Amino acid sequence: MKDQISSFPNQLNEALALAKDLQLSKPQQLIQNIHIVGLGGSGIGANFVQSFVKSVCKVPITVSKDYEVPAYVGPNTLAIASSYSGGTEETLACVEQFIQADAHVIGISSGGKLKEICSSNGFDFVQLPAGKPAPRACLGYSMVAQLGILHALGFIDDAYLHQVAQSAEMLQLEQEQIKDKAMQIAGLLKDRMPIIYACSDMEPVAIRFRQQLNENAKVLCWHHVIPEMNHNELVGWRNQDSNAFVIFLRNRNDYSRNQTRIEINKEIISNYAGAVMDLYSRGAGKLVQAMYLVHLVDWVSVLLAEMRGVDAMEIKVIDYLKSALASS
């Protein structure tokens, strides 16, 4: 996993080359909405894409992580299915519904059943490099592939693709400093409960951090977003908890009122939590800032795994779940 995280800047460049070469068929119907399905490490890229492009894409983009698609999916829907293995059962169930709804389907995977379905139905398909050890190590491929699809079909310009290149360059140059910072943070998190807060437009980074801590470091944690948590969760901070370690994921250009909210939140929560800290992004542009934080928290998760003496690659409980489902 350390090798996979270390190579993330290279993955962004590889994914960018794939995205720029996409040749996609033009939808026969006017696209009025975009729906993306994907689970776990194959689905997190959709959260980033939705957050990035919502301010520039003229049609709504929705994401689902379940067996069913919304009723509005139909001939005017661009339906994107992302599954690194190509065998995620929830995603495949959604693809069957896309077909029944006569949506314009595009698949993204390294192969598997999803590739077979796309081939047999004449759907566009984005081939990801095979042989990677875990879907969560392929965020760059899935995220950039989706951005490439939206660009190729005219829903966004190339600004975010340029930011992908900028991210790769910055992360490559700053990787050692990022690892050093991650080591310090991992040391502070050892034997504590991580609680992650971010402004709502950076929630995908908070989700990524939570999921990486779950799978790599084998710890429970939770996240919430600002300002929504100010209307509910903040009231729950009532008791002293020295194990609670609260991390605010921040950009220096976060909306001003949210920055004010964060400072007030820190003042309140500091009365109860064992520790509170800010993690600021670097770089210019929302995608660049998000990728910096992603790379940082990915390193935190795998270094924390080492400190806890656990195997970052091991996911036996998920394997058991899949086996039990297959036999039921």
C-alpha cells in the first residue's frame, strides 16, 4: 500500500493520458442529468467529481452507492458505472437498470463482468490498468476517467484536467514533506478516535480520510461537514473525551462565514476533545487542494497502520462478507 500511495502522482499522470485520448459516442438523446454508480474505492472518485463540477456543469450530477438507481434515470441520462474489478454486485445491478431505462451507459473498469456487459451492448467503455492490489489505490484512475468523460462529451471544459496535471507535479515535488507531516499526524492519532470535519464542498476528502483509516489502519472514526454539523452534532459535544482527536480539513480560501464557524467550533470542541488540529491544503484550485489533502491523509492512514502493527492491505472481513453473500 505504501508503494501504491507513493506512486499516486504518477497515477494521476497516467490517468490524465487515458482521459485525453477518450473517443466516445455521442448520446442519441439530449442529456438532462448524469448519474454515477460505484462503491467503496471505486465509488469515491464520483464524490470528488460531483463536488468539483457542480458549479460549472449545466446538468445535475448525482451519485448512488446501492443496488437501485433513481426513478428519473432514463433516455436522457448519462449513466456512468465505475467498478475497478468490474464485478461489484451493486454496480452491476444498477447497470441492468440503466439498460432497462434506456440510459446512455459508459463503463469504467479494469475488466470483469462490467466490461463484458458494455461490449455485448455496444456501450462505451474506459479501460483501466489491471493488476492493482485494491480499488482504494485507484482513486486517480476512476476520478480522472470520469472527468475525461464529462470533458469529452462537452459538459465541462479542460480546466480540471489541467488541475490534475498541476496536482501530479506538486505532489511529486512535495512528497517527502507530505510524508514527514503524515508521520507526525499518525503519531498523534495512535490510540485515539479520529473525528474529521470539513466544509461541505470538501466532504469527499473527509470521506476519503475516514475510509482510508477504516481499511488501512483498521480504526473506527466519523466525519461531518460544516455548516450542517453546527445545526445538530455540535450539541453532542458535552462530555470530556481525552481520546477524541478532532481534525479540521481546511482551505485558506474556504467561504468566509464557514471559516468563522470553524474557529467558533474549535473554541467549543476544545473544551471536551483531547486534541483539535487544522490540516490546511496547499495549491491553487479546488482539485489541486483536494488532491494535496488526499495524498496527505492517505499517508497518514498507512503510517498509522504501521504504528498499530496491522496490515494495511488486509480486508478479510470484506472478503468474508462477499463470500457469505455469494453463498446466500
